[in-house]
Amino acid sequence: MSSNVLKPIDIENKQPNDIEALHQIIRSYKKMVGERDSQIKKLMDLNEKLQLDFKKLSDHVNNLEKEIADVKQQLKKQHEIDSNSSPESNK
């Protein structure tokens, strides 16, 4: 067995202040894990909100592109009508 292998801590032979130090470390880790989990939850919520916002923006852009295409088509038809209705103005 290698000498650099971690060995279990013998809690029974530790002094009471050592056990309290271990309890404090455990409490600190639990607090850090809780804070980390809270931050992860906030980031997941923010990600979901951003995805919804992006979807709304994408839908809005698609609607605007359709409107632009419709207006272009209307202008093209109007131009054809105008061109056909007054051939003298083209001379």
C-alpha cells in the first residue's frame, strides 16, 4: 500500500475541538453547495427567459419579413398596373 493514499479520519480519537472543526467544514461546504444550487437555479431560469425572448424576437422578425414581402409584391403589382394604364407617360 502506498504511503500517499488517503486514510479515513479516526474521529473517535480526535479531540472535541477537531470534531467541531470538521463539523464547521461540513457546514461551510453545505452552505457553499446551497449557494451554488441557488445560482444554478437562477441561471437556468434566466436561460429559459432568454430562450423565450429569443423565440418572440424570431417570430417578430419572421412576421416583419412576411410583411415586407407582401408590401414588395403589392408595389410590384401597383407598378405593373400603373405601367399598363398610362402608356403615354412612359414615352
